[in-house]
Amino acid sequence: MEKDYEQVELEEGFITAARTPRGMSLVLCMNYEWITPVLTVEFYTKWYELFLIEKKGDDFILHSVHFGHLEDVCPADASPYRDHAPNPLCVKLFAARNGYHVDDLALELITGRWQIEYVESSVMQCDQCEGAGIVPLPPPHDVLPNTCRRCRGYGELRPGA
């Protein structure tokens, strides 16, 4: 295969070399106009904090945002984070309350990690009989029913209901 690649010009400044203190790249999937600060994460599978990028004049400023800040906006019945995964709902609420934009790809990654860390690892229980109705399914085994077999459809299976 002939390598006839076109060279792409990179913008000068922070965005082309955005790195966190751990040396990780930041997730930025769009060419932003930088009217509002952008909330994102490291290009990695687990996170210790969120990052806020804002533009002041010609300079970009990177802020570390600890997951604890999500507690102020998270609904009372929800967890703002679990282990290394922030709750995507709380991230969206935090961004909306503070006038930030959440990077689209960062939100996809956060949502996927939350699904793996929290939803799929939580015990699926029936909201009526506390999970006694979960029985093995025929292949494919990774599919869970959305209703409890013990309750004969009267209860819904939910993570840790």
C-alpha cells in the first residue's frame, strides 16, 4: 500500500498537546469555538477527576474537578460516582448548572464506564420480590429479562432495586 497521506496542519497552542498531570491526553472530539468551558476526561478507561478547559484570551486554562463536586447536583437517590466512574447524569447536571459543555465523546465514555462499573456490576433485583425471580436463561446468556419470572411480570428487574 502506497503511503500517500496528506499532512494535516495542527493549530498552535494548548489543544494540540493537551495533557493532564498524569501525562494522559484529554478527550476532545470537536473543534470548539470555546465560548463556554468544556468538561472532559482523560483518554483512559478509569478516571480520578474531570477536567475543565476554558479559554481566556489566547490562553487555555486546565482545571481539575474532583468527583466530589458532583454531590451538590446529584439527585438524592443517586450516587455521584462509583470507584473511577462519575455518574453521567450528575456530570450533565453539573455542567448545566455551571454553564459548561460536556465533550460529546467524553460523555459517551463516561456513560459506557458507568454502565460497566455500576449498572452491570450491580445485582439485578426485582422491585417487587427483591430479586428472587432471576433464573438462568437459554443462550445468549448475556441477555437479562426485563421482568421477573417469579412475579410473573409484575415486577421489573433493576440494578439493586
